[in-house]
Amino acid sequence: MAYTTKKVPTTPFDGQKPGTSGLRKAVKVFQQPNYTENFVQSILNVLGDKLAGSTLVVGGDGRFFGKDAVKIIINMCAANRVGKLFVGQNGILSTPAASCLIRKHQTAGGIILTASHNPGGPDADFGIKFNTSNGGPAPDAVTNQIYSLTTKISEYLITDSPVAVDLSKIGSNTFTVDGGQQFTVEVIDSVSDYLLLMKDIFDFESIKKLLSGSSGKPFKLLLNAMHGVTGPYVKRIFVEELGAGDDCCVNTTPLEDFGGHHPDPNLTYAADLVKAMAQGNHQLGAAFDGDGDRNMILGVKAFFVTPSDSLAVLAANLECIPYFKKTGVRGYARSMPTAAAVDRVAKETGKEFFEVPTGWKYFGNLMDAGRLSLCGEESFGTGSDHIREKDGVWAVLAWLSVLAHTGLGVEQLLKQHWARFGRNFFTRYDYEGCESDPCNKMMAELEAKAIEPSFVGTPLTAASSGKVYTVAKGDNFEYTDPIDNSVAKGQGIRVLFSDGSRVIYRLSGTGSAGATVRLYIDSYESDSSKHSLDAEEMLGPLVEIALQLSRLEHFTGRSKPTVIT
Ligand code: G16
């Protein structure tokens, strides 16, 4: 089949600025004529002279509007002289699988269609994210460039008629554009390459043995794919390859609206998993988000592993994973609001440690420079330098490897870890869907307080308990990338106390409208007699202080958070 290119005149749309991870808006915003096309053209233009003849990866989490967007991207790539696209079958690719493919085929990058954990459907959210040739989310410099192009765009290129590709059929399709240029769309199995990578990283035999109970202990696994993209991955890897049995996974059919739920693996939105695990019949439970990069880990009777602890426990046990035996373990990192549990593992094991702003993109340079092996975030993200995205399925395989190696249960493992390193109690309060203006005022007022020199040394008292915390430092977090010296300013207000506890305030960068306030509380306890105490109780006084200090109720009108994790 042959196509010709047409130039379509267009005008810029306001607000096409990518947030923490890509452009996320309501589906209806993306469906406006030219809206998606403008953003895609700006992504393609950012590739400059690398665009002609390039190869890109395209796919997404299967949410509503995803297939339409894949078709638009195919037609625009053909017209923009891209040489080849790898497209997941039916437009499906988990975010980790897309990162894996970009790296494996050494493509110029990839376009990932997801709004991650945000709900899907005609009245919910959609998102487009550009990943660069290292497989990771585009860094700020690139997303700023894309945004700048969206503010000036005057035309986009697209084929005169839709490129005839059947996305349900695996295979290679080549077309001629403008009488000469060859354009290939290779529709690939969404899981195969990712599965090969996992088999290369982990000892599948030892995980199989654990899951079969042949090591002497019965082991049952429960995975909840939340009707997101991980369903096919979970079935192929855990059921077909590792023999875990069909009943090890639920909600494995990807749905365009995720069954009407938030595909967000936390205690609130993955309440089904918590309920099922509470029965006590499974040794490990996990849930994943819409695009498969987040994970939540639970032990028997729904014993909750905070993402900060999950990172620290894996850091302390990496030697049982063949990949790290091969590569060695370089440094560890976490995002700034993530509880500081992994810091102590880094210190004890003499590894380099980095604290970066919220956003997986900030880990990329460190990994590319060979200084970072394992990292994670409080927002249920864990991953390593095997790819440049966080990776939900990888995290479960890593946990199973550690359980197989140590012979311990999840709770036992955590308790041993705390006894050795101490425990970080952590909680995050989210106030979703607030009005933006008052939240911006609250952040400005907080920043003014935090950077005032006299703030240091101020005793802050929780009225209900009389517990006093003394301010050691206040600032708005700023990060200088040690590899390219780029600076990210204004990454969250921090109030650090003299006992090592921290209170952090940020506005989310992944919402599609209004503002979401995130309040993070982290406190360290070395006394093992207190490690089993209730986290909410332990953190109560700090929460009270954080709310007083920010006058959050005054600014947002909210007396309670929407979600506590
Ligand atoms: C994205 C980023 C993460 C970040 C999370 C929450 O995750 O990749 O690095 O921690 O958003 O960001 P925010 O607090 O700004 O909402 P995902 O899973 O949504 O792609």
C-alpha cells in the first residue's frame, strides 16, 4: 500500500506541559480535533534530525482512546519519515515492557499511551508519555522542549488516509510513503521480550520450587492485575512459566475503564486484594497499576509492606538474584518523600546513595552512568537498572526470589529487617481534587515559613499528646543531577526535625485537573520494642503538627484526606 503525506494547519492548545510523567488530561481533552496530533507532532519534532529513518516503540495500557491514539501515531509517524515502529499487539504494552523494547532494539525512543494509575474510560483520563533512547521517561530538558514546541505549532504531518495495519495480527507490514520512503509497522507479542528479560534476571527454577511447595512449605500467591495491562504478563509469567495455577491471579482481562475502578495499587483502591489476603490463605499478595509499573506487596493476613520498606528489604537481599550477581550492586536511590529506610542499608553496605525529586526520570542518568542498581518511591514504585522504568512484575519476582532464598515469610522478613536496621514509620495523606489557587497559596505560605532562618530551632507541639518536635531544617527541595549538573528546583517543602523525622508537602504532578496535595510523614525508630506498634498511632503527633503548620484545612476546606497510604 502507498500513502502520501498531507500537512494539516493547526493552532496551539494551552497547557500541553507534561507533568511528573507525561501529559495527562481527560479523554475528552485528547479527543478535541488536533489536540493529540499537536502533542505527537511536538514529540516527533523534538527528535530533530534523528527522526528520519528512526525506529520507535508504541503501545499503552489498553485504556479508552488508546487504540485511536495508536492509529493517529502510526499515520503521523509514516508522514514524518519514521522508518519503523514496534507496536504491541492490539496496542498493548506495559510501561516496563515498552522500556525493555526500546533498550533491546536500540530505538530512538517510544511513545507510551497511559495515564498510569488514573481511572480510564470516556469520562476519565488519558495520557501520552515520551521515553528517550535509554528507555526512560524523557528528562525535564526534553519535556520542556516538547512543551515549548506545542506553544508554537502551526502544522502537523499525517498520511492522506489511515495506514492499513491490523493491530491484532502479529507480523511485519511495510508501506511506501510519498512514492519512495519505506515505512514498517511491526506488530509484536506484548509479553515475549519482557518475559525473556525476566528469565535472564531471575532464577525461575527456584521461584517455581517455592510456588510448587516442593521446598516443604505450601505457598500460595495472589496477584490482582486490577484490569490493567499486567493481566497478560501475569498469566504468561506466573501461570504458564512458573506454574502458579490459574487461581493465583484475578482481574487479568485489561479493560478500557479498568472495571470502573482506580487502577492504583494501594490499601484504598486495591481493597479487594487486602480483603482476600486477610483470610490468611496466601503467603504473598500483590497488585499492579494500570500500566504495570507500580506494585503493592502484602504478606499473610494482609500484612502491609510500605513501598519504602519494600525497597530497603530488596536492597538488603539483592545477592540472591542472578542479575545482580552478574552486574554487581552499585548504588541505591529513592525519591525525596520516600521514607529513609534504604538510606541505612546503603550506609551499612557501603554503597552510594542518592535522593532525587519525585519522578522516575530522575533515576535515569544515574543508571546510565553505572552508579545506580536499585531504586524506589513511596508511590508504590520499585525497580532496577534492568530497564529505565519502575517495574511491578519485576518487584514481585524479586520478592519471591528473596522469600525462596531466605525461607522466611513476608512479615518475618520485615521484622528481621527492622531489628537490624531500625524501622521507618511512614504515611502519605492525599487530598485529591482540590482547587488549585488556594493550594498554591498554601504552598507559598509554607515555603515562606520553611526558609525563614528563625524557623530552625522552633519547637512544634502536637496539642493532643503534648509531643514536641524541634525544627532542624526547612527548605524547598532542590536537586542537582550529579551526572549532567541539571538543576530541579521547587520539588517539595521539607520540614526536617532534630530526631530525624520529616514532614513533606508537595502538589502532585500526575493529576489531570485541579490540585492534589500530598503530605508525607516519615519517622525513624531504632527501639525494636516499638517496631510492632501501629503506624497511624506512631505518626499521629507529626500528622497533627503538619496539618497545623500548613493550615491545610483552612486552604483546602478538607478535614480529611481522600486517601491514606
Ligand atoms: C509517576 C512517576 C513517579 C511518581 C508518581 C507520583 O508515576 O513516574 O515517579 O512518584 O507519578 O507523582 P506525583 O506525586 O507527582 O503524582 P506513575 O506510576 O503515575 O507513572
